[in-house]
Amino acid sequence: MSTSPRRLSLDPVTAVADALGRVLALDPVILRRDTPLLDIGCDDVAVLAVFQLLLADMDITAPTSELELVLASATVGDLADSWVGATRGTGG
């Protein structure tokens, strides 16, 4: 089966924390749902990098119209919620 193991094993917050850890060279264990993105040095460029990394991990695409919602994320949980919303119905 070609489905990524990440997709099957991780909840959205864990997936986002893992991606943030890879983009920002952080230990994802320190990231919680309420962790402010700015407190960990996650600016808009990093948010977009995380979003693209998650898309690549899942081998899916999302409409660019969803980027405004993703960029409005203030916490790890917000980013996870916007990730779920942006990818809902993509059929990845």
C-alpha cells in the first residue's frame, strides 16, 4: 500500500509538531497544542514550509485558497486545525 505510515499513525497535532520539529530543528516533544508559534521562532515562511512538508508527507495537494487560514495560525493547535481544514476532501 502506498499510503504514508505518518498518515495512519499520527493525529494532526502530532503531525504538525513533527513537521515543525523538522523545519525549525526542534524536539517535537516540547510542542503542545497551545504552544505559540512565534515563541518557537515560527514565522510565515516557516508555517508555509511546514504546510508544504505535511503535503509532501501525505502525497496530496491542497488549494492555495486555504493558505490564508494556515497563515493565520497562532499556536501549534491552530496550525493543526487549519491543516485538517485545508486538506479535508483532498482524497490523499
